[in-house]
Amino acid sequence: MTRSLNFKLATLLVAALFALMATACKPGGETAGGDSAVGAAAAASGLTAAVAADGAGVGPATVTVEVRDGGEPVAGAQVEVRGDMTHAGMAPVLVTTEEVEPGVYASDGFAFTMAGDWIISATVAAADGRTVTAETFVTVGR
């Protein structure tokens, strides 16, 4: 191959890699800062969970997880919430929740530590041993 053709191929490859990296850094389904984000429900063995984060600005936020079994609220579950930024290098935010009503678990101890794209995951362990995980994507404003 000629030197000119090698340069063109290398330039095309670099441009394609940058395009892939740019799209990989932003999750789908996020909301604008300040909005409430509600994740799609995840189900396992009839157990479902849906996670929502209110107050999508830097600082304190309320994370709520609704847990159901066949449409009925699930009381007595253990629910842990994890917040991760979509880029590497940031420590996760980890909180436990309290049951505020049957099947509804919330934590006011969650805090977004910086603006950007976040993945909020809730891991639920029902009293009967079944587990389910749900997540939502949030874009946090300043």
C-alpha cells in the first residue's frame, strides 16, 4: 500500500474509535437534570422491582424502590442502592433503604457527588430468599 492510503486508513480507524467511545459514555433512557428518573421494572420469579431517583442535581436525593410479587407489595425485604457514574474512576455511592410502606423502600441518605451520567441500581432480597435487581439512568445537573 502507499503511504497516503495507510494514512487515510489510520485516520478513518481513529475517527471510528472516537465515535464508538462517545456513544459508549452515555447510557440510553436518561433524563435531564432536575427531573425524576424512573427505571424499567426488573422481574425474577414473579418478584419485580422498580427504582426511581428524585432530585437529580448534585447533592442529596431520594431514591425509592417499589417491590412487588404478582402485583402485591412485598414487605420485609432488604434493599440496597448503588449509584455509579458511567465513567471509570469514581467511587460508588452505597446506601440501604428503609421500608416506608408495604413494598416501598426509600433512602434519603443518597447523594449525587458530581454532575454527569449515573446508573442507579437497586438489589432486592425478599424474606423468602428470592432476589431481583433493577436500575435506572439519571443525568445529574449542577
